[in-house]
Amino acid sequence: MLLSQIAEELKLNRLTDFQAAEKTVGGVYVADLISLVMANAKQNDLWLTHQGHQNIVALASLLQLSCVIIGGGMPCQEETIRKANEEKIFLFNSMLPIYELAGRLYLRGLQPSAYAEMD
């Protein structure tokens, strides 16, 4: 699914303002712990989080994620937005709770990128 479609359908607020090619979203990863994202998110994933600090941009760049969406109306630091523009990482926010964003993405056919092993 194209990132532009997702942004429009979910009425996401784009925080970055650079011009870039269209992105394709391969899956969705939902987590706030950086270590979990690092271990489980896949290239081209859309990352849903509550975090708004600069580390989310560094990790999204490292893993080549399609974008980061900060949900639940959580704030995003200005430094994070500046860094995302420099690194060409699409950064959005939404007032919708993470749970609802994830559900809407699932209903549009996007699958979770990884499942935790449960014993």
C-alpha cells in the first residue's frame, strides 16, 4: 500500500516537509521500546509509536522504515522534526490512539511485520 494513501485515509498530519519519492508500506510494527523495534521491525515497515524524541528518526533511518507515525496526540520535539527532514524520514502524527490506528491499518490489509514468540 502506498504511504500517500495511508496518510490521506487516516487523515495523518505530516510533520516533515521535504520532497521525496512515493513510499510503499510493507507492514506495520507497533512498539514504544526502541530495542523491540530494532529487533523486530522490517525494512519498509510503518512504525506506530508514542515516542517523539530524536532516536525514532535514527532508528527509522537505520532500518529503512517507510515512516513513523506518532499516535495518541503525543508531542513531537522540534529537533526530531528537523532531523527527520535531514534524514528524509517521513514523520506523521495523529490524535487517534495507537490501538485505533493499528486497527484501521489492519482493516486496509496491512499485516503486522513480526509477532513476538510466546511460550
